[in-house]
Amino acid sequence: MTAKVLLPGAMNDRGQPTTLGVMGGGQLGRMFVQAAQAMGYFTAVLDPDPASPAGLVAHWHIQTPYDDEQGLAQLMQRCDAITTEFENVPAPALVTLGAHRPVAPAASCVAVAQDRIQEKAHFVQCGPVSGVYPAPYAAIESDALLAAAPADLLPGILKTARLGYDGKGQVRVNDRAGLAAAWERLGRVPCVLEKLLPLQAECSVIVARGADGQVVTFPVQKNTHHDGILAVTEVFGGAVPAALAERARASTAAIARHLNYVGVLCVEYFVVDDGRGGSDLVVNEMAPRPHNSGHHTQDACDLSQFEAQVRALAGLPLPEPRQHSPAIMLNLLGDLWFNPNGVRAQASEQPVSPPWAQVLALPGTHLHLYGKLSARPGRKMGHLNITGESVQQVRETAARALALLGLPPLA
């Protein structure tokens, strides 16, 4: 549908407050809802979990499966425009919603992000414009394609084409025998085999694009992962070499334009050894939504990624975001509740709240917990943003916070 400007605090043509909806009730949906409410919008969430973090704070929580016809009808009745907070929402549900209400990002964009084979092909198509390509890869969808996989892709990483996240659905393979065994282990589902490259660092870029084609980019984020899950994001001048950062920003904008994307998009990159003593940039994957690595924008920028998501969905202007403070974001997993001060609790023990009072006594710390009612190891429970006047101050504070929480030190 053609989007129109949806002003906050206004009444729609049905005599109801202007309402923005979100498919998905996790923490990203919660922070979108909070940003929308701060601007004066009413909000609605569709999520089957009665205790979903976003549903607990929205004006309306529609508790149905994502493909439930009655639930989708209720969401359309409530909302003037609808977005999504995770990429595995069924694309057909977004098609249904998009026939009656503006939906951003569109189902076609989400469908590309849901399938690594389509995603890689899109990155290759953007390469001549962006100058950045994915790692050499091959689709593995049959015994014939398995046998035909080029030998120079080994050693590599075999990844499921769909539903993989946070390091799940990925197996490192060294030779053809290992490749065949890994494909069996993954259930012989469609996969992508990517060549293993000499990794130096990882980074990501978040852009917001409006229906009018305007694109704005947030600062490039340097990311550190532990066990496939984002642990630390550092955002300040020099965290990523300036030339590579500029290429990453231009590449992400090109990827969004090529998709005719509307909304907030995050694209992740590898910084790799170029074989000549320098560094090169390789595009890894994209997320059609706000991203963990962009959480620092809540406290370090004059426009957060969630407000940008609201603005893009509502058709409001998108000013170029400005970062006013160096920032480090620490991802807070449920392990902290069972590992107080770095001392691992017994599996039978009850969770213990981390030492928030000590952490929040540190200058420039901003705690964001997601309202999840129970902690579990590996579950994303919140994040801690750290800002300061200088990079040195931020890194020193982050080091103290990590020590208090019993987490590994900064690299």
C-alpha cells in the first residue's frame, strides 16, 4: 500500500488514535513500542506469548500465532501501519497485512533476509555498486550440488539457509567428508557453504530508509562475539579504520536502495586479511530490523535506531543521526544471573540478580533490562550502554563493569 505521513498524537480516519503495530513481542519490539509511545503514538503487538516483553508495555497485545487470520485482522483493525521486530515472521502474513495497511519493511525484503541463498545473491547483485561482496560461497540443496561444491571453499562454514541465528545452524567443515557429514547433521536442509576467511574483526552498520528514498546511516559499530552471540559493541572514531567504515556505510545504503527497503536495516561485515598486509571488507548478513549492535544509539546518539524505525514507518523526516559520545554496549545474557561476580552457581541454584548497584555507580552507565520474567543461560536479558567524554574513559568504565559482572575483559 502507498504510505502516508502518520502524525503522532493525531486521530485517524476511523476516529481512533494513530496506532503503530509490530509483529513480534521480544525486546526489539518492546523498545520500538517505547519509542513510539514517547512520540505520542498508540501501539499494538501481535505475539503468542502472554508474557512477551513488548506485549507487556503496548496499548494492545494480540495473543495469537503470527499466521492466525483473526489475529492479523485484529492487528489491521487497530493499526495504521505495521512493522516487524524479527526476520522469521512468516512472509505470507506480512503480505496479508500489506494488502490493507502500510507494512515496513515489505514482505519481499523480509523474505530475502530469511533465506541465506537469496541474501547472498542480493549481495552479489549489489557488489558492482557497493564494491563489497560476500565471501566465496556455494548453495548446497541436493546431493549433486554437494558433490559440485568447489574445493577452494574448504575449509569453510556450512550454514542452514533458513532459521539460523546467534551461531546456531552452523558447522565448521575442513574437507569433503566433513562437509557431507555436516549436511547430514543439519538434516539435509538447504544450506550455504562459505569459504573460511582470515578474520581480523567484525563490524555492522545500521541505516534507516524512508518511503521517499531518503537514507541515513548510523556510525559503524565494531562487534565482538562469544560463542556466536554478540557480546560487546564499540562505537567511536578509530574503532574501525576510517576507509573501511566509509565503505561499509556506502555498501549498506546501496543494499537498502537495491531492495527498495523502507525501515531500519542492519548489515554485518567481516574485516579480513587481504593477503597483502592490509584489510578488506566482506558482507556477511543482514537483519531487516533494529539490531543488538545498535543499542548504543539509545544513549550515545541524538536519534536512536528505534526512533528511526518509528519515523520510517510513520513517514516522518529522517535526520542524519549524530553521535554525541563514544560508546560501548555490553550484551547481558541470562548466564549473569547464574554466574554472579564470575563465580558459577550450581545448576540447581536459584538465579541471583547481578550487582546492578555497583555497576550503576560507575559514571556513564545506562542499564536497559527487557522485562523478561525468568533468566536462562544464553537468553538475552538486557544490555548496558556506557558513554563518556573520551574513548579512554569509556573503555576504563567498561573494563570495570565487565569485572564486576564476571565477564571477559575487552580485547
